[in-house]
Amino acid sequence: MSISVTDGPRRRDDYDLIVPHFDAGHYRTYQTDLSASGGDPVLHFLMHGWRQGLSPSAAFDTKFYLDLYPNLLAENVNPLVHYLRHGAWAGYLPRSNRLEQRFYEPGAVIPSWAFLLPTDSTMSEVRRLVAGHFDETAYRALCPDLDPTGGDALLHYLLWGWRQGLRPQATDGFDDAFYCETYPDVAGTDISPLLHYLRWGAWAGRLARRRPKGREFRPATPDTPGWLPVRPSDEQVGEARVLTEGHFDEAHYLSQAPDLSPAGGDAFLHFLVWGWREGLNPGPGFDVGFYLTSYPEVAATDVNPLLHYLRDGVHRDMLPRKSLIPWRTQLDQARSGRERAARIGPVQNPTSINARDLARALVGADEPAGVAVVLSHDDFTRSLGGVKNVIEDEFAGFRAAGWRHLHVWPLRIIPILADPAASDEAIVQLFIDGEPAGTASVADLLQAIADCRTGGRVVQVIVHHLAGHAPEHVQALVAAAGSAPPLVWLHDYFTLCTNYALMRNDIAFCRAPPVDSPACAICCYGEERADHLRRMRTFFRETLPVVLAPSETALELWRGQGFDHARAVVTPLARLDLDAPVHVLRNAPGPVPRPIRVAFLGTRIFLKGWATFQALVERHAADGRYAFFQFGMPDGLPSPANLHAIPVAVKAEDRDAMARAIEEHEIDVVVVWSLCRETFSFTLHEALAGGAFVVARKAAGNVWPALAAHAPEQGCALADEDDLKALFAGERLGELVARPRAKGRLKPGRGALDWLAANGTVHG
């Protein structure tokens, strides 16, 4: 029996479609009675067989297909017809397929597999999709047998090539194996991985290839080697336009001067594919960079961040941009030390030095009186801040005393303790007498230090900071150095928590509560703190160091934690001499000769009170009584219109730079509003040395005690921001700055050298 015209054109089309894929012998094995179709097995399958679960060949399992896609039975759609017309190109499985059989070596036979030639319209769509993503020359170089496809390389890849593990590109733009391994739902289909990626994967933010180590949270950009744009379909663009309605501001986007030529002048399409990768924002209400930085799980994908926010983030209370409330922004960006460390990629190991050469370099021809092994968290010759100042002061003192100075800091600079890896695997960076000496394994460092002790040479270990170090390694270093107890500085509170400032969730001082307290339970640093404290306590118990604190304020808090130690002493980082009067603004009747000049010293960070000072500046933008300044290194951040930003860098060769700038610009008031508990506060001392009146936050650690000790009439302490607002709103500040004031000089100490000299370890 054959198909007649009366069966209808659709039935005839279906018949012609499945004939090349129908195995009559196989079908007759399971269905011998074909009388209902006049003996024609193909017609029988079309009319009755598929409903009975009969399969047209070993390559197609009717029951499996209907079980997998049950809607076909309900809609009375023949499964093989559906597969040949739609399913095959959507990756539908024609039969059960074990994932380990997905790829085949060239020439291998896939049992019972029959290829499906796509229609002309399907191939046209595929060619549009893969434009720029299929390298025909490179593919032909793999020497596939193109005879079955009439020499068409793309068609060969779609039907055979990807199943044989042949790659569509010579570059690393797309990695089939990685894609299937990362997204097992694709491996569980029967679609070319490249085709899946271009049709759906790219739009869903899936990765085309593994990102390089250290760049896992950095999306590919137009400048990334191997990256090629994937254009969404018209339907996908249409859906995105509906989703982002009211969130894409074309005028705002164009104000960022994007090059729209790749998108044919379509600003929205440009943002979808190129713009977000270039850091361009779709409107004032959404910050691409902030979103990707705040939510690394989004950055680890390849999804457009605005689409992610509108589809998912908004329902999970994820923020589209920095909050206008500074403390809220700080809270939203709070991350544990481990999370911050995870974002820091690997570091290339520069030239290394072995134990023998290191020992020779430390001893040298000049036979130093001793060797100071100084540990810190970074390169003191490049960093800025108080710790850098102290190490530089110590360095100068040790050199003058005839000692060798070995500075040790981590190869990978991270804000937590390093893992206690084997000492021959852990790498540190070295400076000898201020000059780079390469890197060394901790094992070689230990051996070199032990060798230096021959001949009775003194080796003194001084710890300025343990971030990036394994305390277990430092303990071994102390043992190698000999019997002298190590000196451990309390520049901050890192010994008590991975948050060195003891700021719960980066916004509120916590005073180091017990690790099982509710305060730790709600803090992003709480979970990691228990292990941090355990390792720290072990280090102090085993080494019994002499603890050096910059102030009594810092030492008092630390002592309350019950760490084992040999001694604890206060060692100020500098000495302040105020010996010269300052010409002050007089609070006399009549016009004020000039506005009161108010300054913020140092880096614009939340921890140091910048948000409070910025709010003060903006609140008094139209107040002619005040002129506002900020002294410090430029950071590229926009400044309030009424703020004068003055670049100032305090260096070893110019330690008076800040005090001199205060005096030269005739600053009347310095606001020191640290939210953390300062252990010393160079800022406070520099403000006084420059002759300024200091407005201080009373709870800012050593700020007010130091002010009260040196010049109690040259400053005032306020309880909170309401008091600060009231002070500037009224006339009292004018009266305060009219008081007699003094200026002078901040004279650096010699750090640990002062204590060592007092105890006879160092002479000179």
C-alpha cells in the first residue's frame, strides 16, 4: 500500500521525511501484522506504530522519546517526525545515550547512528549563528573526511565533527570539552556544543572556555584574546528590551561615548553584547562595575549584569549600585578575609636565592654586628602608611648600628594568615639592606638564618605584621634565630581578628568579643576568626614574644585577650615637640579676614572617617565661613566642588611633608574622625605639628589620649556626628580656633631599635 493523494499533503510530507531513517527489517521484527496499513511498515508506523511504542529503527527509541518529551503524545505528534523536523537541531536525544560515549575518535563508528541532513533554512540559520566562530581553514587542517557532506566543512562539523572531538576553531575561543564538562545538561543532549552556546548558552551567561587562573572573576572583554561577540537573536533582543524597559537610558549610555559601529549603531544591542564588558553603565541607576565586584558569583559567569539583576538579583535584594548612605555601602561590600584573599590571583615568582647564597649575603664581607629579620605584610619601600614609616625608621637605625637588615614579606600579599604549607613550598620575598634580594623558600630562609648564628652572631626577629605569613613558619624562624625572644608589634589588631581594625562587618568597632558571641555570629569575619585566633595563640604561647605597642590605649585592649607573652611595653612611634606659636585667626568683632580652613588628612576611606568629612563639606557648600581641604595622595575619586585636594606624600626622605603642608596652607582645623580605634595616629601628631586645632572623635582609640597628653587646649573631643554637625553649624568653632596654638616637629623614633638599645642588645 502506498500513500495516496487523499491522505493529504502533510501525511505525504511526513512519509517522505522519515523513509530515509526507517529500518523496515527492524520494524517487522517487532510488528508482523501490517494489515492495517496494507503491508507498508512506514505507513503503519505513522498511523499506529508510534502510539504502540514501536521504534522505526535501532537509532530511534520511540518509547524513550515520548517518555522524555510527553507533550508530544498529548498533542498527537509523531515522535520521529518531530525529531527530524525540530528535535535533532534542538539537541533532543533520539535514544538513551551514555555520556561517556559522547565523543568519538575520527573514523570511529557510532552504532545505529544515522545522520540527519538539515534543511536549507536550518543551514542558513546555522551559518548566521556561527559567523566568526567557525574557522573553516583550521577545521580542514584537521583532515576530516568531507565526502559525505560534499566538501561542506561546517556541515561536516555539525553532523560528524563535534562527535569526533574536532574543534571548530584553531584559537581558544571555544572549548567543546570544557563546555560539556561544565554544563552536563548539554552533554546530556545531542546538540553540537558550539551551536548550543551560540543559540542559548551565551545568552544565559555560560562560559565558552575556562578563564585563566587568577582571572576567574573577570569577564572577557573585547580586548581578551580569543573572545568573539555572540549576537543574540531578534527574539532574544526583543525579550531583553521588554525586561529592561525603564532601566536603559540611551542618552546616559551615549554620554559615555561608546563605539556603536559593531552593533550597527544600536545602543541597546551594543550594551547587551559589548558595553557591559567595557564597564559602560546602562543608566544612572545601575553600576556595572559595582555589581560585578560586589557579587563575584555573577562575575564568574558571562551574563550581562543588568539582565541578571532584573531577572534574579532584584528578588534577592542585591544592590544595583553603591548606596548613597556610606555605611550601607560599606556593609554591602563587607567580605571576609578569605573571600578577599580568593580574589587575589597567583604571583609570578621572581629570581630566587638559595640558603647558602642568602647566608653569605647576610654575613657579607663587613661582618655585621647582628642580623635583624623584619617581617611585614608588604614591601615597605613601596607602600604608604604608619607601618612603612616605622620599618624605615628601624632600618636607618640598624644600619647606623652596623646591623644587617633583612626584610621578609609574602610573595602573595593577602589579608589573612597564609596556609601552613610545607616550608619548602612557601615562598617569601626578601630585601637585604633595602635592596631586592629575590625570593626564597621558607626552608632556605630557615637554613640561612641558622647558618648566620655561627660565630655567636645575634639574630633578632621583629614582626611588624603577620598577614600573608603562616605563624607556624614564623615560629620556626624564631627557633632558627636562637634564644632571643621575638619582638611583635601591635600596629593594629590583626592578632585578634582577620579584620585588623576590629570593625564588625567593616562598619562598627567590636572590641574583640569571644568567638562564640552573637557579635561574631553576625559578622562576615566571624566564621574564620576561631581558627585565626587558635593559630595566633599557639604562636604567642610557643615563642613568648616581647610585645611592643605604640600606645597604652592599644596595649590595654590587647592585654585583655589573655595572650601568652614575655613582656609588653609601650613604644611610641614618634616624639612630638611643640615649641613655636601659631598666628591664629582672632574671633574679633567685624568681618572675618578669611574663612576657617578645615582639612582632612590622608586617604579617603570609610575607616578613617572620610564619609563623615565629605558629608560635612557638602553640608557647608554654600557656607562662606569655611574652606575645606584634603591632603593626601590622589585617588582618582571625584571631589566635592568646594573641596581643595592637595597632593601630599610622606616619605622617608620627607617625613615632615604633611605638617609642612598644613602650615603652608594655613590650616586652622583638622578633623580626625577615625571610626576604628587608632593604635597611635600619625595623623593626629602631624596635625598638631602643623599647628592646627584638632576636632577629634572621642572613641577613636589613641587620638584623644595623645591630644590630651600633648596639647589639650589645641583640640576638642566630640561624642558623635550630631556633636560635629552642631559644632560647625554654630559659632563655637570660631572661638576655639582663636585660642593660642603651637606648632613644632614630629621626630621619628627608631622603632624596635629603641627597646633593643635600652636592653643592651644593640649598641649605638
